[in-house]
Amino acid sequence: MLRAVFPGSFDPPTFGHLNIIERAVGIFDELHIIVAVNREKKSLFSPEERVSMMKNLVSHWSNVRVDMWDSLIVNYLSKEQIRVLIRGVRGVADFSYEFDLSMMNKGLNPSIETIFMTTDPKYFVLRSSAIKELASFGGDISSMVPPIVAEALKKKYDRASF
Ligand code: ADP
């Protein structure tokens, strides 16, 4: 049975994340989505809110599980006895960062294999930080995030105009 983990901040989940998830579900028998809790990193949505949105978005897949994790991702993989870590890459800047991260994880646990999935060209400009900024100014984000996320962003920024 092929199992994989897709970790991220998902602050908030976007169509870019969902595209990677959908493609990973087509390859792996079981996918664990890990919402990383990083108390050092300021997030707009609480870990609980991010988990709740993600659970809602993947509820139609019976082989996808959403967990929250506040420690090293390699520890989650060891606990679940999963070897494959999936990361999405939008371009060379992402790759450079992700490559370093994968080297670090390999150093911590040599049995881990990081698999990079390149973004779908439709989504390569999507990033949570830019979407939050756009939403904060009342911009139209309906092509970037699912409706429940757009609604949650709207509530956060308390704007009625998008
Ligand atoms: P991080 O874990 O660095 O906080 P995110 O939560 O934003 O990053 O994203 C989680 C994973 O999804 C990362 O591997 C990131 O590169 C990938 N990702 C984010 N947006 C996209 C996108 N539009 N297309 C492909 N992969 C993406």
C-alpha cells in the first residue's frame, strides 16, 4: 500500500494545494494532509480553522486524512511509518527552498523520500500570502480559492465587497 504525506501551512488552502492533493490521490492509496502548527510563524487562520477548512475540502475522498502536527514532519512520518513526503513546486525559487528542506529531512531520516510535484500551469501564480493580501483589499479571489475559503477570508477581513 502506497502512502504519502503532504504537509503545509495551508493558511488558507488554495486551488493550487487542492490540485496537488487531487493529483497525489490519483497516485497514492492513502494521503495524509498535515496542517503544520508553527507558533513562531504568524498565521491568519488558527490551526483548528485550517484543519476544519481542509477537512471540508477533501471530505469526498475516503482515502485522505487531515491531521494537525506541531513537531518535526519527519517525526510524523516515523510515527505513521510513511516514507513519502510530497511537496509542490511553482518554480525555481520554490525548488531551491524545497531542495534544502528535503536535504535536511533526509539528514534527519535517510529513509524519507521527498517527491516534488510541479504545479499545474493554471495555478503557478497562486500563493496563500498574495491571496491574503488581495483579500484584505477586497480583491476578487474567487478563481484562487474554493468558496468556503473565500467566505472565511471575507469574514476575517470583514469586507462585504468581494
Ligand atoms: P509552507 O509549507 O511552505 O508554509 P504552503 O502551506 O503555502 O507552504 O504550501 C504547502 C505546499 O504546497 C508546499 O510544498 C508548496 O510549495 C505547495 N504549493 C503551494 N501553492 C502551490 C501551487 N499553487 N502549486 C503547487 N504547489 C503549491
